[in-house]
Amino acid sequence: MIDLFVQSAFADNLALTFFLGLCTFLAVSRRVETAVGLGIALMAVQSITVPVNYLIFAYLLSPGAWSWMGFPEIDLTFLRFIAFIGVIAAMVQILEMVLDRYMPALYRALGIYLPLITVNCAILGGSLFMAERHYDFVQSAVFGVGSGFGWALAIIGLAALRERLVYADLPDGLKGLGIAFIVTGLMSMGFSAFSGVNLP
């Protein structure tokens, strides 16, 4: 399970390997404080939605899931996108209410990007990878936590670097998103170095 966590957080990082969720990744990575808040929010949503979506997929949507009711031929896998997005939307709504109630400053800082977690392709990608790779419940939970942690680590690292780069003497054409894309590419190469790591 440690191998799966490390693999999902580093070698298969959703932001830096599969480039999922880059719209939010680049937009919210200007300040470390906001990046930490969004990273924790995304990790919380990912950690809950991947195992919950596993249960829905395994016991309601996969072929033969309804055989206990006498319908072994029913295959509802075509509904997985709608089901997964519904679970993600519900979790983000709950998270929004919690942040608005208990952390209003972070809620205001995240602004429009918090509801956009609902359509963040990194979160949907985590659930789709879980279904495609045929993980069991425990593997789904580990993958959810690992992939959420990896995405959070990547956005916090990028935000820390971008805060420093404000003071760098950059050419005008590279300021802003230009240097952010270059740094993201360099971080991606660094994270890909973990692909050959085998833990005992």
C-alpha cells in the first residue's frame, strides 16, 4: 500500500504527470496561502470521493452488480460519469458550507475556484483511474489520499516557487504564466524520477 501511495502521489501525479486540473493549478498557485487551502480542500474531496465512487461502481454500476436481485445481465457502467460527478458535486457542496461556516477567510480567498473543484478533471480523473485499474476498496482509499496529496504538494510547491520568482529578473515575455509553464515542466521532470523507485 505504501508503494501505491508513493506511486499515486509522485510518479503518477495527476497534475505533473497526467496534467489534470491545470486550469485551477495555474490560476491559484500565485500565493502559497491560497494554494495550501485549495490543496487541502482538493485532498479532502479526493480522499472521500474515490472510495465512495468505488462502492457505487462496484455495487451498483459494474456488470453483474444487480445479480443479487435476479438481474445478472444489467450493466450500468455507462452511468459512471454521471454518478462520479454527482458524488463529487455533493462533497464539494458540503466542503463549501464547512469552509463558509468555520473558515470564512479561506472561503473568500478561494472564491470561484472552490466550486470549480466540482468540475476539476483531477478529481474526476482519480475516480476514473480507480475504475480503469480495478482497485479494491482499500486500494481506492489509498489511491484517493495519495493522488490528492500529490496534487496538493505540486500546487504548494509551484506557489512557493512563483512567489520567489516575483523578485527574479525575468524577460517580459516570461513573466506570469510563461515562467509558470516552464516551472511546471521542470517540476514534472523531477516528479517523474520517482517512477523507478521500488519500496521494500
